[in-house]
Amino acid sequence: MQATGPCDRPAYGDHITWLMVLHVSRDNATASAGADAHSQSSASVRSMRGSLMRGGHRGATVLAQKSRNVGKTRVTTLNVGTLSGRSFELAEALERRKVDFYAVQETRWSCSKSRDIGRGFKAVLCGSPRTTSGVGIIVSERFRDAIASVERFSDRLMKIVVAAERRMYHLFSASAPQAGCSKRDKDEFWSLVDQKTAEVSSLGIITVAGDLNGHAGARKAGYCCHGGFGYGSRNVDGERILEYAESHDFTIVNTELRKPLLIDSRTMLPLCLAALQMVVRDASNDKSVLTWLIEAAEIDKSR
């Protein structure tokens, strides 16, 4: 991937949007001293590719509990370029598409707070003064009151934790430095992402959604985290993404899709919702289906 300007300046022709999700039990994944000291016993979680489990964790709202039992939970992500002047329009599109969690990057907003954007959606934002980056997660009315905590690590990385039944659902929004940035910037970013991923309890459900600025390539080439349906040639930054995903037992969901998705440049949402359904079983064989909406790489940012 070639950057068209200095560090942190968007290379508009070729943004890659990534969604990575926990694949199997993380008992063998990287751990750190910051891991949850209250972790439960390591029950095996088969075919774990992401889930909001049913039921009544004490932190979950009644609305979220009921909604989980009857509907699918939709997660999507996009490098938006900017959120300025688009909030209400975006909220309408998210409501129409029934999206629950929308991870955004390059918001260009300096605030680090939460704000309503209409239609019941809450934008949880993380930025810094004069930032050219900025990340956020937009949460639907179904889950806005089920947010157990918000952690803002930098203007490139943040996380929300949503209360589920026996596990917590950890959703990261990430924006990696571009190809033109220094090795030091990239090392610092990936060190932070790796550290914060490792700190999650082995029973936590993890999704890393964002613009990770790399090409994973068209084929697996020995990586279990690669679904075999990528495109293009793998580059150094893509290799780093694969190594990170492999070390934490993730699946890179983009590479599970057989067809590219087209983006509506006005609403910044897929024109065709070719969704990937992931079925998870917990220890008692209860099922919960999570639908992931993966968005295309190229978008119109001329507005």
C-alpha cells in the first residue's frame, strides 16, 4: 500500500477495512499480567467466531437481553474520513440497515466523549487536539445501555465492553499508521493493540474492527487466521496483521468473504449486505448468531 502524503494523511485510493474476531478458545493465546484476575475456569468454547451470548448478565439491560434472544447482532466498520456533517444521515442509514455496532476510523474529531447522533444511536468517540485520526464506535439503542465500560487508549485505538451473560464482549476500533509513517509509530501502535488484546480475559469475546492499513494477500499461505478469499499481494504491513491475528487465535473476517462488497458513498454503508453468519455454542450448547457486515476497501471521500 502506498501513502500519498505524510504520516497520518489519508491515502484515499486504497483503504482496507478489517474485522477480526476470536476464532476458538483463547486458552493458548498470549496472556499478560494485566489479564482479568477474576477469570472463570477455562471451559472450552468450540467454533468461537464471536457472539453476544443470551441471557441476563447483571450489567445487561432488559432491552438488550430481550433483543439478543430474538434477533441478530450486526457489527460493521469503515474508515469514514470525517464524521463532520454526516452524523444524522449516518444514523438514519444505520437504523435502516439494522446495524448495532459501527466502528469508525479517521473521524477527525478531537473530543473524547459520548454523544447522541439521532435515531437512538450513541457515538462513543476518542480523539485528541488537532488529530488527523480519531476513532469511535457507534452503538444502537439496543445496546447503548448495556455498555459496561469504555477505554480510550489513544486516538488510534479504543474499546467498549458490552455486558453479556457469562462473558463480556470486547469491541475494539483501531486505525493503524499508514505505509508512509515511521517504523516507530507502527511498532508503538501494534505493541499497544497486542497488549490490550492480551489483557482481555480468556473467556472474553473479542472483535477488532478497523483500518489496519495492510494487505493480507489472496491466499492463506499457512495462516489459519486467513479465510482464503483475500485479494492482491501481501505486503509487510499485511504480514504483521496476520501475525497479530494468528497469535491471538483470530479469524480475519474479510478473508472469509468470496465477493467484494460495494459501498454507497452517500451513506457509507454496503449496497449489498452479503453477511457472514457465525454460530457459537457455549458450554451448554446454547446458540447465538452474530452477523458481520464487512465493508469494501474503496469509498468516495470527495465530499
